[in-house]
Amino acid sequence: MNNILNDNISLQKSHTCKNQYFPVLEWVITEKCNYNCLHCIYAADYTLSAKEWTLNEAKKLLDEAQQYGIHALTITGGEPLLHKYFFEIAESICQRNMIIQELHTNGQFISQSTLNCLKETGCCPLIKISFDGIDCHDWLRNQEGAQRETLRTIQLCVENGFRVNVLTNVHRRNIKTILSTAQLLAEIGVHKMHVVRTMESSRWMKTAGSACLEAEEYYACMLEFIHQYIKSGHTMEVDIHQIISLLPKLKKYHIAYSEYQNSEYASASFNHKRILLAADGNVFSCYPVFNAKDGKYFLGNAKTEGLHVALEREKNLSYTISPDYWLFFEKRYCNRLEKLLYNWQKLN
């Protein structure tokens, strides 16, 4: 008996890793994309290089990530399903007893065979799909028929047992349809809807700057949306960036996490407890989608230096509250939110 116990104990020795900060890695495996989204630095007509990870580079990176204590990855792009070796990369992740926590996609390349391949590989990630509102999705994605294809994909994923989260960029052109969009997604079976204000990236301001909501407009519109959504009786969870997470089934909520990296347009709330690894190997402490100056949050290059070098640098970064989020308190939107949610039962 003692020998058996000793053998079991030896099999369960802990694996100690130096990484104390980021168990999750957000990984841009390719910059290639088939859409020309008006707000995105990876748009097909905007990306200059369309870099991506080779299969050998990806396997080497995964070995290092595993040794460093990273156990989960979010796979994104560009459009990750455009990568020639997407399924080989997915299989390599599973072989290392790591998981694909989320797959970010525009949905156009998801078919029944795609979902079957994911299941066969051993992956059942949360699928995060962008959908920007009824009668507005085609415009923002700059792609005719995108709305039809995206809704088809969402329904297909739900029918196959995959959890689906939808990311919706809100702006002046779709603000009036956000409630009806949320209701449609809830009826399809979407697990959660994330609503974010389309931020002032250089591309967005050039292509559709007049559609950009000011921070205070966003807060006012979202408070009205919260009120109407609660009254609708739907149970789909809703995250509203910089404001709140609603859990209607439980009639509970969480106020948004308020810590941000001290860098222009850079938000750690996108990547709390994770880092972003770009297609060229550059490592960032938050998502560089808003064209902030790289030097403020660039940590190193995983291809040339190794992932461990960048992770060791991250611990020295400082965080603060963003100016936009500070307005939420200064202008007393927080008080209005508190009154709105007081005694949730009366709103139904």
C-alpha cells in the first residue's frame, strides 16, 4: 500500500513555472483577412504585410508557452481560419494539454465540416463572432452579404453545441438597433453579447469618423439600452464595455473592471490576465488596435528573443484609469446606473 501511495504522489508532483502573471495568451496567428472592416488595422485593404506564424514557429512557441505555465490560448487574427495550418496549430495546442479558450472569427469560413474538425481535434472553444447590428453589419464590415452569412454561422455554431459570444461595435449608425439586435441574438441562442464603443483608431476616423460616439453619448445610450433590455425579459448575458456585465438569469450584475494601461487608446480590460502575441512575434501588454505608440506597451519579440523575455518585462508596467472611464464617475453616470438597477424586480 505504501508503494502504491508513493507512486501516486510521485505522479502528482506540481510543475512550477516562473510566469506568475498571464496563464492566457491571445495569439494573432495571421494578419490576413477577407473583410475590409472600416475600423480595423487588419482590414484586407489596409494591412501592409499580412504576416503570420509558420507551423514550425507555432510549435516552437507552444513548447515555450507550455513550459512557462500558459495553459489556455485565444486564437485570433486577422481571420484565423485563413491560416493554411489552422487545424494543425489547433491540434498542436491540444497535444500539449493546453486549450483553445476562445476562437475569434468573422464567421465566413465556419461550416459544418469546420465544426466537425474542431470536435475531432478535441477543441470546443467559445466562438466569438463579430456582429454589428441589424441592417448595419454589411456597412461596418464593408462586405455585402456579411449579415446573412454571420447570422447563419452563429445559428450553426449554436446548433452544434458551441457556446457563442457576439462582439458588437456601437456607433451613431447602429445605436438605434442595438436593442433589437440583442433580442435577435438572444432568440438565436447566443450565450453573451459584448457591446463596445468603436474607438478613435486612425482608420475608423478616416473612414467613418462622423459615426463615432463621444464617451458621454455612449454612456447615456447604454444606460437606456440597459433599462430596455432588462424590461425585455431576455436571459442572454450582456457585457457593456467600461460599464457593466448583466446576468439576467440571476438578476445580478458586475460593474466593469476599471484598470487600464497608461498608454494612449490602450486598454488592459481587453486582455486582463493575458497578453497579446502578434503575427510578427511582437508581444504587447494590451491590444494595439487603436494605433497607440508601440513603445509604451511593447514587451519584446517572441520569435527573436523568446516568449519568456517578454513575460518577465510585463511585471514592471503601471496601470491607471482611462480618461473616458473617469468621466463615468465624474459625470455621475454611475449614480444613474445604480438607480436603474435598484430593485431589479420592479423593472420586469
